Amino acid sequence: MRFPNIPGFDQQAFEKYFKNTGMMFIGRIGSLAIKFIVSICIANYLQRANNGILNGGTVYIYFFSAIATLGLDQFIVKELHQFPEKRDQILGTSFWMKVFAGFCCIPLIYLAYLIYPAKGTPYNYVFIFSVIGIIQAFNVIDSYFQSQVQSKYIMQVQITGNIISAIIKLSLIYFKMPLIWFVYAYTIDFLLLSIGYYFTYQRKQRSIFNWSFSSKLAKKLLKYSWPLIISGIMVSLYMKIDQIMLQNLAGVKEAGAYATVAVLSEAWNFIPSVIVTTLFPAILNARRDDPVRYKKRIQHLYDLMVYLSVPVAIIITFAAPLIYKLYKPEYAYAAPTLSVHIWSGVFVFLGAASSQYLITENFNRLTFVRTGFGAVVNIGLNLLLIPQMGMMGAAIATLIAYASATFFIIFIPKVNNQGVMMFKSLFLISLIQKIIKR
């Protein structure tokens, strides 16, 4: 793909980032296809009640995923980009920080379960899931390959891991195994990825045994990441609290049906993550070298998020009844809920892009403010709407909460220009301006 000579445009850099993004998309799309098929098989096999019980256990892991990861992923990429010669120290420090955080999460998850248990989900299921916090420490290797713009290696690990995972879960269905086996299988998913990351990193004279820990670097990373940790907790709350509240207020069967909605709606949320993560080095370079181009890249990023998310939302809105024909009839009544819930993805896409801007400009604390606002809105609306409308109420609450959190920054003077830019993208104003200029 060859572009004409445009001032400030780096053809070689574009091809590098485009190829890397393509590799990540291939990996995620492949994984999505596998997970989509397997999730339908599992939901049909377990039926609504058991599907709700299983989903109730996973929610607690999402609540504490921000603590387990320490909000470090973007900062690891940033540090490796700026100080490539300190690779072993950066990866080693981040790894051991995550391992320690994972162990700390186990008693915290237990306390959360005591305070607000998911009705019908036994604690031993939750305890098994809580081990995931430790296993995921190997995800620092994912950040390393992102910093090197070499996502093909991550693609290989993810597709291979998901194929093995699918074989395991489909075997459990074939042999009619009880629910507890699916709890173990879900945990093994993360173990498979960690093993894959380990063997992939060990190639080409790299070794995790060369990693080292630096307390000075750990303090530096925590200084920058702690707002993202709190923000991540808030994100988890307003993204997942609806599922556990629905289970407690409407029962495990309703939660089991809503779990299929969440899976189908949130399956696309990897797209902004892939785009933003892959283009992060390019955005950093533009900020350093050309402020005008930097602003344009941010606006283009918002535009791209709208161009991708809105068509998906429109298609799923009308296709929802057809999609639910793949499920057993007992799930069919969830189709209208999916048609509403899918629109929250538009704001997830825009929120991911604006979060990238906040990180780049070191406005990390603002992410806590806006996600905290979103969490409060979601919890309040869930309490109001779920008793009256069931899972449709949960979907409406989620949609409003996502929109509120994303555009909350328009009320913060030093970053409200980003809210304006997102509005321009959402209402296609920037697209119209481009057409007029031509």
C-alpha cells in the first residue's frame, strides 16, 4: 500500500503500525470466533440457572482485575518505548509487582463476597477464579511485544490458547461434566495464555530469568498508575456490577440470560483496545515532534472509533433476534436487551480513545473521577430499574452510565476540548467538515 508524498507522513512507520494492528486484529478475531461458538455451546448446555451461577463467580475477578494488574499495562509499554535498554528491569519489576498484587487480591475478593455475595454462586467457585490474579502476571510479556510493534507473537499465543481452551470445554460438554469443571476450565484459560507468553518470550536470546526487580522503578510506576488502579476498580464496577445486582435482585436464571447479552455485546470491545494500544507509540511520537499532527491524530482516532462502533451497533440491533436462534428457546427473550446493550459499545470505543489521551497528557487522576461518576450512575440506575424491568433495566442503566462516564470530561475545563472532539466525531461533524473542505 503506497501513499502519495504528504508532508509529515511516514510511509514506513504507517506500514509498520498497520501491519502490527492487522496482526492483533487477526488474533482477536480468531479468538472471538472461537469464543463465540464455545460460549453458545456452554450456555445451551448449562442452561440459564447454571450459566448465571458460573457468571456470578467471574464477576468478582473483574472487580479486582485493576488491583491485580495495578494499571501498569500502558505504563510498561511507555517505559519500554522510552528506555528499551532497561527491558529486563522494567519487565521484572512489573512482573513481581503483579504477582504480589495477585496474592493480595485473594483475601480482598473473599471480603467482597462476604459483603455482597452473589446469590446461588458458592464461594469455592469464586476462590478458584481468584487464582487468575496471580497467573495473569505473565501479561507483562504482552506489553513487551506491543512496545516492539510485534503483535504477531501475541496473535499466535492467543489463537493457540483459545483453540486448546475450546477443545477442553467442548469435551466437558460432550462428557456431560458438572458445573465445577467449567470453573476450572475458565481458570485454565489464563494459565494457557501465560504458558504461551513464557515460551514465546524465551526465544531469540530473551529469558525471564534475566529479569530484575527495582524498588525505585516500582515506586515510579505506582506513582503514575495508582489513579488508574482506582479508576480500573470503578470501571469494573460500572461495567460488571449490573450482572451481580441482577443476579441478586432478579435471580440466577435472569442473570444467566443476561450473561449471554453481555458476552455478545462486549465481544467487540477488544477493537478499541487493539487500535489504541497499537497506535500508542505513534501518538507519543506525534506529541513529541508535531503538536498539530498530534491533535489531528487524536481527532482521527475518535472518528475511527465512531466509524467502527456505530455500524456494529446498527447491525446487532436488527440481527439480535436471528442471533438468538443459535441459543435454546429459553434465551430468546434476551434479544431486545441485546439491541439496547450493544449501543453502550459506542461509548466504550470513545472512552478507550479519550483514556489514551489522558494517559499521554498525564491526566491519570481524571480517569478516576469520570469512571467513579459512571459507577455511581450505574449502581443508582440498576437499583431503580432492575426491580421494574429486569435485565432490560440493567442494559439501559449500563448504556446511560457508559455515556455519562465518557462525556463527563466535557465538564472539566482543562480537558473539555476532548469532549467537544468526541461530540464532533459522534455526530459526524468532523466527517462533514472534511467533505466540505474537499
